[in-house]
Amino acid sequence: MGFDKSSLSNYYKYAFIPYFIIYIFAVLLTPSTSSIITMFTYALLILYTYLFHILLHLVPYPFDLHMRYHHADKFQSPKEELFAFVVEVLVDCGMFVIFYFIKEALNLKILDNRVIVFVGMMYVSVHMINYSIFHVSLSHCLHHTSTEIVGNYWPDVCDHIFDTNLGDSFENNDHFIINGLCAFLLTKALFKTSS
């Protein structure tokens, strides 16, 4: 498995174009920032979300909110399912709040807050809407089949690079584009009103 020359055509077909479109949205949000710095921030956030998700799987009980609520097989009631959904949204948002505070503590002014908010909105909306509500990804569903599953942490490109993908195929990431457009418009509006 992993990421090798033979997988480049599938990567281009299913992942490169959506990731590139999302990158263009990030560049449009940061006109006064070098596109290379924007790319660095975007790539760092993709890697961060992958590593953070792996860490969430290592948190011991009773602090393992991600495993207890997001990976739960069944819920006793719709109210319990809604509670689990809200907890996971908060965990996902918290991931980016933590990134922001690390950035501030290390005084990394080079990392643009607009990209952090944009990628955060993208991640949360894809994870919670596309994957958890609409189940658009077979690989994400496979990730949830057991608490013993080790792999398919997402983003899919990281799973291929670090050989944690549970198969050779690339997930079709075209569904990201609508999330990217919405996150772009919301981030643009948020930062326009705060300046």
C-alpha cells in the first residue's frame, strides 16, 4: 500500500483536484500572504488533523470522548445520538482551537488565522456532515467498523503517505468542494466583519 508512483493517477483523479481547489480558496482568503506560506499553513493543518485524529484514538477511558461518542455502535435514543453528535462537533472544533493556542504560544505569526478557521470549518463540516450524516465515504465507514480498526484516520492523502490506509484505493474527495466553498464564504464574511 502506501503512496507510490503507481498510485499517482488515482491520487490526481480523486484527491489532487479537490485539494488544489481548496488551496485556491485559502489563497483567495489571504491575498496579502505569500501563496507559499498559505500552502505551508494548509499542508501543516492537513498533517495536524491526521496526527490529532490518531491521538484521539489513544486517549484512555474515561477521557476518550471521540471513541466513546463518535465511534459508538448504537445509541439508546435520538437524544443520546444528538448528544454524541454535539460532543464530536466540539471535539473537532477543539482540535483547531488547540492548534490556534499552540500557534499563539509559539508566536508563529506566519500561520494565518484565516487559513486556520477555513480549514477548521472544512474539516468539521466534511467530518460531521459528509461522513457522519451522509456517509459518503466507504473508507470512513470502514474506520468505524470496530474500535480495533487502526487506519483510515483521514485525510485520505495522509493515510496513503503514512501507510495507514486500509486498502489501495483513494477516496473520491470531490464532495469536499461544496464544503470548501461554504467554508470560504463563511471565513471571508467572518474576517470581513472583524476587520
